[in-house]
Amino acid sequence: MRRIPVVTMGVMALGVSVTLGAQRLPWYSVPVVPGPAGNFTCVTRPTGVPVPVATITCDPGKMSLMPPDAQAFLMAHEHGHVHQIVHGLQFSSNPEADADCYAATFMATTNVQSLMGAVRWLEQVLGPYGGDSLHGNGFQVAQFARQCAARVGVVIP
């Protein structure tokens, strides 16, 4: 399996796509820059211009507290938000769950080992008390990631 590079700072310029039947999950070429992200580790904001469509801003201090697999899941989650921006879906009924599903599906088809590590981290470190009301707790995100991975035939124990 091909490992997805995780860039926590600088500019990410990848053009990877994964085909799932007729569905394509792109990995968007958007800047990933260091900076304040408020209460979150990373935030994705539309730029208002066609290229790039969004910028992902990550707090370097918060990112450094996460292991590589959790960072990879977070970057895939943020790219799920970019996908929402590109397709006008950022106001869906649950954009955070949609971004989690994007992340789990992308990772299930590109780096299942890293997805398994991220799910373990969500359960063991965040557990029932980590997370927030917008994103859910660690157990909820991990369970949803399992369900989304299962939709593409990947079982995460």
C-alpha cells in the first residue's frame, strides 16, 4: 500500500485520487499553513478564489501532540472539508461526520494501517471524554470511521 504523506506545515501539493467503483475521492492541492486554529487543531477555510479553493490552517503545538496516524486522519478529515467546499456541501446536515467519513474512506483505500492506528488513538486517547460537541467524542468518531471503512469493504477491528 502507498503511504499518504502528511505535511503539517508548508504547502501541500498532491494530486492523488482513489477510485471506489464509480466514485473518486480526490486529495486536493491546497495550502497547509501553520497558524492559530481557535479551539481546534486545524481548520479549513474557503479562499473565495478558484485556485486554491481553500486553505488548511493547523496549530503546530496541537499537531505535535498527535501521533502520525492521528495526524494523517486529521489531514484527510480537513481534505473532506475541502471536498465539501469544492462541491458546495459545507452546509450539509452533519459536515463533521461527512468529513470523518471522507477521511476514513480515503485512508481505508490508501493506508489501512494508518487508519487502524488513528482509530486506536481515537478510542484509547480521546475516548469518551475527548473531542467536542461538534465533532463527537473519540469513541463516536472511531465507530463512524469503522462504518465508513466497512462501506468500501475494509474491516477495522
